[in-house]
Amino acid sequence: MMKVTVYSIGDVALGEHFIATIASPERHTILPLSAYVERMARKYDAPDAPTALEMAWEEFQNIDANRRVPDGGRSLMTGDLAKVDIEGQSSTWWICCTIGWGQTVEPALEVQNFGR
């Protein structure tokens, strides 16, 4: 069982750090943790972190009036983060990229740029 906690870029940070919304596994920006809004955690029966993240992606999409995300927030978008906790093991951090997810580092107190 894997627990995925979603972190969305906050509205203020999104405006100030637009570059953070353009991301790939090799080239991305991680904002300070305070720039993200921690959203709900969900548990998934998945064989690995990438599969759990794809399940979270599907669940956190506002498709139409009949299908809303579990916490009532916005859909996941490029630049958002997810923390994956694997039972009995460690946690990993992932960034939502233009295509798929890329493993990254835990947010720190300062902006962290990779490949820029």
C-alpha cells in the first residue's frame, strides 16, 4: 500500500514563479515548501510509486460537474508535487511534469533549480 500526499502550488506562488509550471524530470524548479498547499493524502494498492502517482493523477482531475477531486480543490497541474510513502520504507518526492511525473527532492526553505 502506498500513500500519496498531493501538494499544489499556491495561488500567490504560481503568479510569482510561473517558470515552476514548466517542468520535466531533467529540468524543473522546486519552490520552498511554504509555497505549496498540502492537500489530502490517499492510499493506493499499487506495485510502485509511478503507478500510485498515475492513480492519484486520475483521481485529482476535475472532469466535469459530476466528477470532482476528493478534496474539492483544483485539478493537479504541472509543477505540483506529490510525496509517496511506501509502507515500511522511505518517502520519495515527485513533480508533476508536462508529461508524467519525475522523481525529485524534498522541498527546502529556498527555491531549488534543476537543469536550469
